[in-house]
Amino acid sequence: MQPLRIFGLVYSLMFFFVAVMGYIPPFVDADGYLFGLFALDLYDNLLHGFSGAWALIASIISVRQITLYFKIFGTVYFLDGVVGLFAGNAFLDFSIIKYGIADNTFMVNFLLNIPHIIIGGTAMFAGYYLSKKAFFTRPIGSRA
């Protein structure tokens, strides 16, 4: 299997874990906040589960499909993080529409949105850069 597809499988596992993390006591405080910062609702869990399922299916199908996943998903996720960084609320969970601009400090916005920026940026890097490198698209062990 190609390293890029394996990386896609890692992404899928990460998103499946995030989808269930809100139900694991060590990660949630007494008020139901993940890491004491934010609450994930059913919609968020479904969105993370869908992201994981998409990564899993794309990884299984082909390098072309996981590359497309990383390009589309990475760009949307990264932009969601940037919007959230400056507005406090972002668009993937419709919070910018439901609640408008949040009255948070920049540090709170940073902590809330840096995961999306890093995850989306890494996915964009994989889709736009690593997908063009032969090592990431050839099956492991091949010499071609």
C-alpha cells in the first residue's frame, strides 16, 4: 500500500477517535467540555465521523481518491479554522450563522481553532505536495 493511503488511514482513525472522545471521561470535564474548552454535540460528532469515513473509503479506493480527499477536506477544514481564529465561531458547524462573532480573546480563539488549522494544513500539504512525490504514491517496497 502507498504511504499516502496509509496516511489517509491514520486520518480516518484520528477522526473516529475524535468522534467518540467526548464520551470518554478523562477527556471531558464536569461541565461536559472537551479539554475544558468546548463542547462537542451530536452534529460535531457526526461531522467528525463523516470525515473519518470519507478518509477511510478514499484510502481504500486509490491514491487518486485520497489525494482528492486531502485537497478538498484540507482546504475546507483549514479555512474553517482560519474563520474561527478571527471570528470565534466557524462555518462547518454553522456556529458563525447561529451565534455570530464570538466575544472571545484571541488566545481562546487560537486554542479552539488550532486543531482545525493544523489538521487542515497537514491535509493540504499531503494533497497538494506529497501526492506529487513518488515515494508517497508508489506501493511500499516497489522500485519503479
